[in-house]
Amino acid sequence: MDAIDQALMNTRLHHLGMAARNSEPLRRLAVLTCMDARIDVAALLGLRLGEAHVVRNAGGRATTDALHALAISQVILKTREVMVLHHTECVLGSYRQSELAERIIVATHHPFSDELGCFLDLSESVIEDLARIRSYPYLVHRDRVRGFIYDLASNKVSEVA
Ligand code: ZN
């Protein structure tokens, strides 16, 4: 069975609770984090259905798409806080932009020059994204934007000052 079939099978076992029927997240929280398969955001942060928005991409970077999602999250769906959560052993911190672009080019035989969000320093990547979010004019709440690092080895989440 392929992964999509398995995921579809799981949907039949899944029933939404009442809390999940409200599209406005109960905790008024949006989390921006990496797509890394080792991060179970709901389990890690104790989030239940209907409680928060989780925006994920490679690296948990504050890309244009991610900022758009946060704008919709706040303006339309009334969230107030943004939690940025990057992590150790992230692929984007392990490769340079040029290396990843080259891998994509070699694998697909197409030119590739898009920015992938690679970083050299994990804390700096969080600080950079916090600055992007705080300066994004289409958010209505920028006073409670906080950044964290999830250490996969120790299972600890620590705030980036
Ligand atoms: Zn990652």
C-alpha cells in the first residue's frame, strides 16, 4: 500500500471532536515549523484539533507563503500569537543553498534558482524569521511572536532570545 492510500485509510478512522468544528483556533495560536517528519507538532505542544494553526514548510521559514498563511490566520481566523519552531538536524541547516539547488537540478534536469531558506546558524534562522514576521505589515498582532528551537536529541524546546 502506498503512503497516500494509507493516509486515506486513516481518515476513515478519524472523527472530529466538537472543538474541531470551529474554524477559529481555540488557543488563538499559529505555529510555524518545519515539515520534518520527526516533529509531531500536536504531541510536542499538546495541541488538540481545533486549537491552533500549524504552518509547515522546509525549515519552518517565514517565506512569502508562510506570511500569507499567518495573515489569514490572524485577520480572518482571529489568532493572536505566533510561535516559530525550528529544530536541530534540519536539512536546511545541513546543506548550502547551492548544494540543494544542484541536487534538484541533477535529479530533475531543470534549472533551479529559487531561494530554499538554507541557514548556517540555527538560532540566527529563528531570529531572522522573527524579524520577518514582526515587520510584516499584514499581521494585526505582532507583539506576541516568539521563537524556539526544538532539540531532537534531548527532546527539549528552548526559546531563542
Ligand atoms: Zn527541518
